[in-house]
Amino acid sequence: MTTTKHRSLLDGLDEFVAEQLQLWKGVGAAVAVIHKDEVIWQKGYGYRDLESKLEVTPHTLFAIGSSTKAFTATTAAMLVDQELLKWDTPVKTYMEDFKMFDPVATERLTIRDMLCHRSGLPRHEMIWYNSARTREELVNALQYLEPNEDFRNKWQYQNLMYMTAGYLVGKLKETSWEKLVQDHLFGPLGMKSSLFSVDQMQLQPDFAAPYMEKDGEHLRIPYRNIDAVGPAGSINSNLEDMIAWLRLQLNQGQHDGQQLVSKEQMEELYSPQMPCDSPFQGPELPVSTYGLGWFIEPYRGHQLIHHGGAIDGFSSQVAFMPEEEIGIVVLCNTNGSIIPYTVTFNIMDRLLGKEPVDWSGKLAKLMGGEESPESEVTETQDTLDPQAKPAASTEEREDEVKAEPLDRPITTYVGIYNHSGYGEMSIQQKEDGLEAIFNDMEMPMEYTGNDTFSVLLVLFGLKITFTFQMDEQNKARSISIPFLMEPGTKPIEFTKKSAE
């Protein structure tokens, strides 16, 4: 659906989106644009289901990933309006048993700190990814996760902190984060199709399947249920509903004459809190900051507020320019795709009347022109997708590790290993060697010498190193695993459980 009033500004957009889908090997995309409170573009492109040749429509549901974070920050703003919460009161005031590894963070951490990513914690994604643990169990595990930076010292993107913020706002209202968003945002905004789980999404009449590109082919991949960390990224939505969400931003918290969130608290969400990383930095985007649930950057001299999302097989971008009354949402069902960014920037250039920047070329160049730069973008901008972590270089992933003969009996390594925060890791003997099992993920192990194994994380297509430590009896005592990739992080140590 388009309107004639602004059609000329977006002349050629259809061709541009089609070109981006082809260039970046995207399966499907949905694009909506608001200008001066009018929906001037609302279209689906490509396929929501490639095998059945079902096309994307404005009703097609996509996982929006970390674009969910702005919803979580907005529920916190609502509680601030209701005087149930203060941005700068320690979380421990509201949750007495709350505990972090760092005693200073335990006593001082506020919901503002959580929502602007300055807790001192690195990602620690593997604690929740594919885990069967509940939200409450994950919140309780925070006390065992080591920081790599001093509290409030540095911006570090953190999904567990958003999960905890959502857990807190639900607790303060004696309900769940999901019910709070449903009753106070989805309901009033008329977001009737939006929901919180990919399990629910697959019961709807119009939803997208997740894909990734492998060896030049589109590979359909499983949906990833991330309900436990929902406040960090579990919302599924479509163009129609996300238009209502964008309008709430452009109308300063007002919807149909009703002020859902005060203008004062909306301004708080849009206020820069921390300088942060951006893969887009350059003359167009000279500085990047993070507010509460939003990135805030000047784009070609205009204030841009936005947040992207990435979870298995999906990527998204929600962006608006308050002064120019421009709002854009781009949803895509291709893993870690760059398309939501290149399309969003192109639309902004058109509506601002500027010569479009070749973001595709820029980003391809950034990555050396060898492969699409999804990992770079999703890692800094939003990610919920561990594939987007800079865990290993392409060369490292492609290198075949030559298996060495074991220096010890294979049973030396077999057993259950535990980490207080991460939980249990099982090392099992199989017909063809050893296999590690963690969070129901099966990971083949190849010996490389010196009690060290190269371990394939099948879901992520990369290898990491497991190093075993021995006790005085030459029995395995623990495993050291570099699950964290941020500077200054230590390997995660799993200790072997006793025979009992």
C-alpha cells in the first residue's frame, strides 16, 4: 500500500529492495514508512516461505529480535510514571535477593544501568542460548558471571540485563513482563497480531520461516525459542503493528489522544546515556550513543533514533527521525541480514532529499569485500544471535583441525562438569570419539594434543578450544572454555563433579 502524496520521493524503492534481496541473498522482507503521520509505504517483498512460494505481506509475522528492547525500556518508563520505579534507585531496593558477581554492582546497579548496557558484564550469551532454564533461574545465575569491566565504565551490549529489567518490571506489577507489554502497549496500540513466542507465531495464518545462507543456497533453519530471555528479544510482529509502535514514538508517547507514556519519560528513553560502538561510523554517522532501549545518532545532520534485531533466521530495523516525522520499519527472514540497514538508510536519504549513500558498497568494503558484513553489524547494533559474535575469523572456521592420537585413556575426560552460572556440561564417549553436550547442543570434539580439543559448535559453524586441567592423579579436574570474546574476559571454568 502506498499513497500518491509522497510516492515521487520513493520512486525506485521497489527496485532497490529487490536488488538488496538479490545482492545480500535475502529470502523475504517487509518495509513500512511513515512520513508526517501518514503511512506512505507498506509492502512485502520476496517469500515468507521459500519452499511453498508464499509471498511476504504486510500481515506477515517476523521475529523482531532486539528491537524488543525498546518495548522493555518503555514498560520501565510507564512504571516511573506510576512512581513504582525510579531510574536511579538500586535494583536491590526492589529485589532484596538480587546479586551480581561484583559487590559494588550488587549494591548500586539501577534499571538505568541495565537499560543502557553499563553493568560491566560481557555478553555471557551461552548461559541462556538453547537453555531450558527459567527467567528466574537465569536472574539468580547472574551472581556467578564475572564482569570484564568496572561497573559503569564501558558500554557493553548485554541481553541478560534486559531480561532482568523485564523480570523486575513484571515483579513490581505482580505480573509478567509479557502481560505488562500486552495490557499496556499491544492492547492500547491495537497491535493485535504481535506475540511473544515463535511457538505461538507458528500457529498464526501468516508468518515467516527463518533462513540462512550457506554455500550460496538458502537453508531453512529451526525457529529459536528464547522465551526465557524474552524482554531482550522475543517479540514477533508485522508491519501493521509496528506502524502503531512507530507512531507512538513520533507522537511522543500519545496514542488516539491518550498519553500512554509521559513526554518527560519518552524524552528520558531518547537521551544519550553512554557512547557506544557502531559499525557505521563515518562522515554520515560521526558519533554513536545509546539511550534506554534505543541507539541515538546524528545521521547526515539529523537526529536518528533506532534499534535493530537479530535472532536465528531473522533480522529487523526500527528507526525514526523525530524532527522530520519519519518512521521506518524493515523486517527480514534471513539470518543476520544487512538488508534492514541498507534499506532504512536508503529511505532516509530519499525522504531527506539527499543523494543516497552506497551503504551496500561501504559495508562490503568494511568486510574486505569477501562476504556480507552481517556479523559486524548485528554484533554491535543489537544481536541476540550468537552467530553474530566475533567468535572466530573465517580462516579459523575454515581451517580443518588435524586430529591427534589421545595421550591418555579416553575415559580420562568423560564426565559431568559444572559451572555455578553456566550449569552442566557433559563429556560423553561416542563410537567416533568424544562429544560435549551443553544446553542440549551436541558438539563433536577433536583432540589436538596437550589435553586440548577443538570443539565444533554446530549451530554456529565455528570451532572453539576446550582445555582440560589434570589433578595429582592425572585425572581430569576441570575444563577451560573461551566462551567469551570481549577483551579482558577469562575462559569459563567448568569443574568436574566427583564420582558420587
